[in-house]
Amino acid sequence: FERFWRSLIFFSLWLYSTDSFLVISPSEPIVAMLGMDTVLPCHVSPAMSAENMELRWFRSEFSEAVYVYQDGMEQVGEQLVDFKGRAELVKDYITEGRVSVRIYSLRISDSGIYKCFFKKGSEFQEATLELKVIGLGSGPHVFMVGPEGTGIRLTCTGKRWFPQPEVQWKDAMGEKIPSLSEVETQDDDGLFQIEASLIVRDSSKREVSCSMKNPFFGQEQVETISIPESFFPRTSPWMTAFAVTFIILGIFLGAVVFLAWKERQEKKRAQEAQTEKEKESKDKGKTVNQTWWDLKEQFEAVAVTLDPDTAHHNLILSENRKQVSLMGNAPQNCDASVRQGQGESETIFSVLGQNCFTTGRHYWEIEVNIGTEVGLEPRWAVGVCSDTAERDGWFVESPEKNFWVIAYNKEVLISRPESLSLRQHPQRIGVFLDLEDKDVSFYNMVDGSHIYSFTGITYGTLRPYLSLQGAGTYVTICSASDDTENYPESSPKTHLKSRDMGVPGGSVGKHLTSAQVMISQFGS
């Protein structure tokens, strides 16, 4: 120990009697957000002024300069092109030997190892530090794709993450559920896009969440989806027996086809294989369509008619009370001064259906036509509300106010308090009200895709609800006699079928009868 202390004292005396120094950098990686700014700090020990030193921050090679300070000024000749205009020296404490390089607008390519180099006279030292740039992207977004086999397929997507996020499915009790599949891709900026799939087969796991977590930063984002129990396919013993028999027959048929295939010429074999493939594809499509048809049969199709006593005086109802539009001279107030930054107009033009619901399962369909006239941006909302909900003047269409609706406003589909991510805005919407399970779901009836679901509806009597704004925009309640059997089989998806209502194009006046009902009983 005596020899150790003597060596330490000798080294200290030598250090302070010369120009020798050490360069010190952070021991832990520096973690910063994509697009933000960060600093790479270094300092000398013992403390001394670095004003007359040569300072250099570089990547793996000395010539790959991020920033160079020499002769009391910045030297840009050796600086990498990627850092020109993005790096500067922070020298508030340069007289104490504490300096940093600030990098602006971080990129994924900025991640990695850096070195800071200090030179005084003939003495020089350097230190190493690490920068980790992370990106917290959008998502997760969870979509209900539709039925698959005996379950429901869900998809969870996220974009612009770095590094690749950790994806985890969980049920309502917090139990982890493994993904069926995960697909990851990287864009030109090096950011990850991910899509994870899951099939929920147990109707007791109606509430499922998908989370995405950044492994460096530890921050997690979660989205939850609730699946109505009635959406799960229901099987019976005879269906199971039929399925087993069908499989056995399929195996037998496959063996016969295989033996015949070995005896016939190549052209004959190719033709038979193509025929079999087309047959299987057709049978599969019929099975999926029948599953959704059975689902729709679980709800009662109701013939909704509009109640003129509840309509705003600026609305026009058709003679059969199946269609509503806005009067041509109605106040154009969607662009008026907003209230408390919410972007709402001073008056909402709404009307209720005459139907009242307290029990059972009901559904109806609504077709929306957006006006193309220049001026007021179109807005509409559809769903249900309490028969005692306050609708006087300006009000908020939210569950807290006993409104369960989806609304289209300024090219965005919303369901308070969130915006919905959809590939396209639906023109024909199915409203599925399940008072047994206390939820209401909305579906795009063109491609059968799920739009949104409200759960936990506990209010008493509910009525159909419509509101709209914008010249040329009108909403039509589809007839209960409309039959999905006539829907085209070439729909983009096989969740639910839809068909054209047969309404000719043109202005709103072409769709209203000559005996239009001018409603004025309900004031703003």
C-alpha cells in the first residue's frame, strides 16, 4: 500500500507540473428523440481553459468531423456534409474546460459512437460517447378485420418507430396473448412500420389491448378494442359433424385427384388443379358471407322514420320522412367563431327518429351524400341519443351528454373524444344497437369493415339521431326492405355486403318529393 500511495502522489505532482490533462465524457449513452436537438458534452480534468485548444468531435474516423474548433473559431473545411448547419459549439463554460456540441434536428443516421478530441500544444486526449436516437411513432391502431374460422381477426399497426418497437397483446385481465403474426418493414428514413395480427376465439376475451413499447426509452402506447359478444361465430354439434365429414370427403377426393394426376398428361393435370383451386376459393367465399349473414340476422331490422316534431327549423324532411337535408338559406355557421377552441358551430341542426328503444337488438342503415357546393364544409353525425338529451342551440355530441354518435367534420371522422383512422370515409353506415350487451357499433356497409363501438350504455330510452351541415349534403335512411342478398359478390371484403340504393345523381331536390315537409316546430 505504501508503494501505491507513493505512485499516486508522484502521478499527481507530475500531472499538475505539466500541461497534461484527461478528457472525460458521459459514461451512459445519450438518448434523444428523433427531430429534436441534443448536446454531446465533454470536459477536461483538471479544469483549465480550452479557449486556445484545438477541439474536434468526430465519428469513427478522425477525418469524419462533426465539428472542429481551432484558433478560436469554427473550421468548416473538414466538417461532414450531413452536419453542416446542424452542429454548433456550446462554449458558455469553455474557460473551465467544459464544452459541448449541439446537434439540431436529429436523424436516425445520427445514432452511433462519437469521439471528442482536445489538443493543447503537443498534448492531446480524446474520449468516447454514444448517442441513441429514438422515434416514438404513431399508433398502435387496432382494427377488427372480421371473422376467421371460429374467431375474430384483429390487426394492430404502427408507423415511424425507431428502433423496432416491442408489440404485446393483452386481455382485460392483463394476461399476455401471443401474436399470430408480425410483419416489420423500414422506410427510406430507416423508421419501422409494423403490423401484428391476432385471432380471438374466446368470447370471454371481448376486450383486447395492443401496446407498442420503445426498448431504449421505455415509453409505451396502448389502444384497446371491445368486441361485441354477438360478433363471435356460433357453432352447433351438427355443424361440427358436417365439418368433420366434409374434411374426410375432401381428403378422399384429394387422394383420387392425386392418383388421376399421376396418370394424365401435364396439361390435363394443370387444368384440373386450376379448376379445384377456383372451386375451393368460391366455397370459402360463400362460407364467410354466410357467417356475416347469420350475424346480421341476430339483429332486428327496424324501419326508422324521422320525427318532424324534433327537427330543427332549418332542416327539410322528405314526404316519407326517410331523408333530411339543409335549407338553402340556412345559416352557414360552421366557420363562425368557435367556442373554447372546440371547432363547433354555434348551432347544430339535428332531428330524432320516431322509434324508441329500451330492450332488444336493432339495426338500421344510413346513406350519406356529401354536397359539392363551394362554401361551407360539410358535416354530419349519425347514431343514437337519449330521448331526454339536451339539443337546444349549440351542444356537444358526446357520451357524457347522452349522445353515442360518429361524426364527419372537415374531412375527418371522429367519435368523441378521438379521431378515427379510416382508409376512406363511409357513404353507407350500419348502426347496430345491442341493448342486451349495452353497446352500439358502427359498420361501413360498403366493405363490411368495423368503424367504432361504444360500450357500457346505461341510459334508458334511446332514439335514432341525425345532424348535418353544409349545402348539398343530405342523409337518407335506407328502407328496412333492403336485402343484402342483392349486394354485389365482388365487394372489397367479405365482412358485410352492401348495394346501391338506386338513387340517381344530382342535387338534393331530385331526392325529395314535391311535398317536402318544412319543419319549424323545433327552434335552435
